Amino acid sequence: MYRSIVGALACLYASLGVFTALPLVGRLAWSDPTVAQRVSISVVLGVVAVLVLLRGERTGQLVLLVVTFVLATPALGTFPVANDSTVGMLLSAIGVMAARLQPMTRALALVAVLGAVHAATVLLLDLPQAGLSLDAMVLVVGTAAAAIGFVNAMQASAIETERVAASNRERERDLTRAEAELAARTMSRRILHDDVLGTLHLLSDSTAPPERVRQQCRTTVEAIRGVISSDDHDGGEDPAGAGAADPDPGLPESYAGLVEALRAQSPVPVDLDVAGRPQRLPVLGEEHRSVLVRAAAEGVRNAVRHGHVDAVTVRLAADRNEVRVEVLDRGVGPGPAPRKGFGLRESVERPLAQAGGRSALLERPGGGAALVLAIPRDPGGALHHAYGLTTNGLGPVRGLARTVALPLGLAWSVVVVNNVVRHPETWTSVVVAVGWLAVTAAIVRRIERGGPGPAWVTLVALATVVVQVLGLALLPAGAMLDFRSWSIGMSAVPLVVLLLSLPLPIGLPVLLVHVLLVLLAPQVRPELTGGLFPWGSLNAVITCPVPSLVLGTLIRRQGRSLRDLRRLERALDQRRAADAWRATMTDLYFTHVRDEVLPWLDEIARGERTPDAPDTVAHARLLAVAARDDLYAPGFFDDALRDDVARFRSEGGVVELRAGLHPGAHERALGRVLRALLPASPGRRIIVTPPAADDRRVRISIVPAPDAPAIDAARAGAGSALRADVDPYRAVLLVDDLPGSG
């Protein structure tokens, strides 16, 4: 933020220095007595611009500007130059510098004192033709007030942003850890549900082709190892590609982020193909990008899971109506009538439909599948992107827009009233002042509500052109040489506020149109300048709007850097959280899978065990039931209780665990009840259900009801923590468990 501010200020001082030197070009002879003063003022402003850019603002620079003003400006009245505003520009530079180094009251006081000193000096030297007019003084004070408010608003915004960021950083990290844990948990549950259980159910079917079973076992073994192994995160690589060099340097920023996020989530390499020139791709809004990342990631997972591929290609394309992302593979293919499962419906169709997009799963000629994702182009993508970067780097612009617009608008309103009173024939031009104030109010109001769209920017740009042309048409003869050209200068008020949040390719043409209008006006109406060049009018539409445009560009660059740093920090937090959860996840979900299921499936995949053998089929069914325990109640058993349950099931009994049971039952009364029931209830069905929301008791249903000694044994294990309801058909035991176990 600091570099953005000093860069814009350096640009402002340099611009003032250039316009101070312009009277020397073709308007003054080098023998003119004021040439030395004008050159010194221009050089001082240029030196200050360089020093500010290299070292920032210093009190010595302010002192240099003040001394230059006091010594050099009074002499400019000896040979006054028409349409010269050197005194006002130097005093504006002092006001801007004071805004950076002093409190508001002191800065304004300094500007007022210097203006009074200048006026007194001019009076004492008997130079009535020169000095600061009322219009110039009011405008200088208004500009200084706007600069002070502008800088203070930016500083306050930066301080507030940092304060909020510091207070929320730990909370954001907690949320990041929770998101990473949720992602790891979801992934592990998906592996259990889709791969492990699916493969065990396939093994339970003795009619399945052996070669297909072996291939499925190989795929599942790879999936399990990918989850329980952390080797894929070793080697010192940046997490999720954070901090790595851009693998697709020609890709626009929003699409590079899409590809980066997709590659980070993909279990296989993702190749990139861009239809046409990458630079022609339209800016992709953050909301559309997140939808496409989610949908494309699901397409990649489906290609790996169902198409059995080891690589996919993502193709990016766009036309005047929509952006398309295609996930292409050369795998098994979806067939002529593909069936869309849960993932395609929830991760692809629904979010795309909510964003106005569509999807299609197609069979590719020559084999493989193509998941086509299409989403409407965001007409305001570039503008919203620029506005978002501006607010990210600067903070909310509500106070900033008003802080700039109010003092400038008030100062120019005083200038308008003063000129209409002095020149009553120009009263019809008041409609132009009202137009500029209305346009400014519309811009401020729109910026307060969010990023502008292309239609709105076009409309406002046209409105400024219309008001500018109307003001030029109503100017009286010679008006562009003095403050009667206030309608030109007043255009800087809306332009300064508008250009701050516009990207350079859009804001620069808007500014150039007004510059061209000022340059063309004397060609159409020569009486406006009497043959002189309108330096003052040109200064009005350049000096303030250009720094605003530059400042917005610098702020957005700062915003990109800040966003990249936050992305890296977030990626590191996600990696730490995912690694921490990986260990917990392995214990809760995959201990049994790793120790028993994985070696057994590996033997089948290598051909060491016959898939359709009766003992293989029977063991697959037992393992599938145990895998369901890990899926619905991870960490519920310890090894000893798991062995007791497995023995009970192998002897014909059934144990069903319902989702929501709290881990660690073996350490509580619930585990003691189960250990007592299992040997005393052979062949029965035991269902364990978590407590209801307003209860703390776990429900154990036994069908048919066991003998009374079995109930007594369970009661002995739980003591007063157990309540029993027994009839000839079933027994229901209610066991007090830990609060929140559901």
C-alpha cells in the first residue's frame, strides 16, 4: 500500500513540474526575467518527485517546496502570462506533501498561511496583476483538502485492514484447518465407499469375471496407498503449486488460477490445451472460476475412477457468449447413454445451473469421454476483477470516494458561483455544473454499492463526454485562458473518482477522450484561446485524473501481490492441516483397511489368490461389513473389540453400526456392554444407534431377544448406565454415553 501511495504522489509532483515548465515552451523568451523562477520551480518539483519515489516523503522535501514558493512565486507577477497557474500548482504540491506529513488541521493551516503570505508579498511589491485569485485560492484549498482526506482515508483503510487481518488471522487459520480436515475426511470416506466397499462387493459376487476383479483390486490398492501414504507430499515441493513458477505463462491470471487449483486436486497429470490465443480468453470472475474448478475436478476424478486413465487434458475455449472448459480423456468412455451419478449431479450440474451454465458428458470419437462445462461470459469480468483488486489492496472505497468528491466538488462550486456573479452572461452554464455534480454523485453511489459493470461504465463515460461538450459549447470567447473555463476543470471531480477503480485499458481511453476534447475545442472555436494553447485547461483534465489512474493501477498490483502471499500462506496452512489430519484419518478410517484389506486385495491383484474361490467370497463379505464400520463409525472399535465383532460375524451374527457414533466406544460403558453381549448372543442381529439430539443414551437393539443371563451380563458391565426393555421378540438397551456422542 505504501509503495502505491508514494508512486502516485511522485506521478503527481512530476505532472505539476511538467505543467509548470510548459509556459517556457514557445510562450516566454529566455530573456524573460521570470524564466529563472519558473525553471527553479519546475526543477524542484521534479527533484521532489524523484526523492519521493526513491525515499518516500520527508520533512526536508516539504521545507524545500515552502522555501521555493515563498521566494519564487511573487516575481511571477512582474510579467504575468495568460492562462498561467504555476502559483496554484506549487501550492497544491505543498498541500499534498503536507497531507502526508502533518495532521489535517496543520496541513490546511499551512496552505492558508502560504496563500496569505503570497498575497501580502504581491501587495507589498505592488504587483496587482499577479498572485492567487479567489478562484485559485479556493481551488488550491479544496484540492489540498481532497488530498489530505484521500491520503488519510488510504492510511486509515490500510491500518484498519491490517488490524482486522491480524485479529482474524488465527480464526482464518482455524477455518482453513477445518476445511482441510473436511476435505481429507471426505476423500477418505469416498475411497472407503466407492473403492474399498465397491471392490469388496464385487468380490462378494462369485459370478464376476476374475480379470475384471483383479483390475478393480489393482485400482483400489493404488487408491488406498494414495490416501494412507504421505510420500506424495514430500520432496520439498510447494503445496498446491503455491509459489511455483507459472507453468502456463501465456495464460490470463484467472485461468492460470483455475488450472493451478485443478492440478492441485487431480490425482493424475493434467495437460492443458487452449483453443485460440490465450490472451483472447475473457476475464473469469471468482464465482465462475470456483464453479468451474469444482466441476472440472469432479470430471477428472470420474475419468480416473471410471475411465481408468493415467492422464487427462483440459481444454479452454471461449466465444462471444460463453466460456467452455472441457475435461478430455482416452479411457473406457461413458457409452452411448451415460448415467450421471451423485458426483456429476451435485458437483457439476447443480452449481453450473445456479451460475446459468450447462454441462454434457459425451463419448469421444476414437474412445474416451469428454465432460463439457459451459458458463456464460461475465460481461463485467474485467471491471469487477479490477474493482476487487482495488478494494483488496485499498480496503472499502466508500469513505475514500466521498472524501475526494466532496471537497473538490465544493471548491469548484464556489468557483462556479464566483464566476457567474462576475460574468452574469454565463449563467446558462450553471446547468453544466449541475451535470458534473450529478455525474459525480452517481459515480460515488455506484462505487459504494460494488464493482461497476461495462454497461454502467459506458453510460457514465458517455455522460461525461456529453457534459464536457456542452460546457465547451457554452464557453464565452477567451474563457479557456482563465477561470471562466471552470466547466473543464470541474470534469476532474468525477474523473478522479471513476478512474481509481477502472483497469488501465478502460480508464486510459476514457481520460484520453477528454484530453482530445480540450485540444479540439480551440480548433473548432478559435476565439476561446485567441491563438494561445490552452495549457491551463489541459492541466485541469490531466494533473488530478492521471495520478488517480496510476494510483489505482499500483493499488491493484499491490493487491495481486497481497493475494498471492495470502494464497501461499493459506496453502501452507492447508498442507499442515492436511498432514495433521492424515495421521488421525489413518487411525480412524484406514487402520483396518491398511492392515487387513490392503494386503489381501494386493494378493488378489497379483494373482496369488483366486477371486471366485468360496473362501475369498466369504472373506470379502466380512471385510465389507468391517469397512462399513470404518465408514459410518470411524474409530469406534479398538483392535480387541474389532476381533470380537469379527468372530461374532463369522459365526453367523450381524452387527450394524449406524452413522454418528462417537469414536472410542471400547473405553466407555458402551464397549463393555458389547463385549458382554457378543459371546452370549450368537447368531443374533445387533444394531447400535447413536443418541437423539436431546439425549445422551446409545440404543442397542438385539433381534431376537437374548436370554436373561446375557442381559444380566450386559448390565453388570454397564451398571447404572444401562436401561433395558425386553420382550419375546427383541431387546432394547439404552446405554448412557458421552455427551455429544451423536
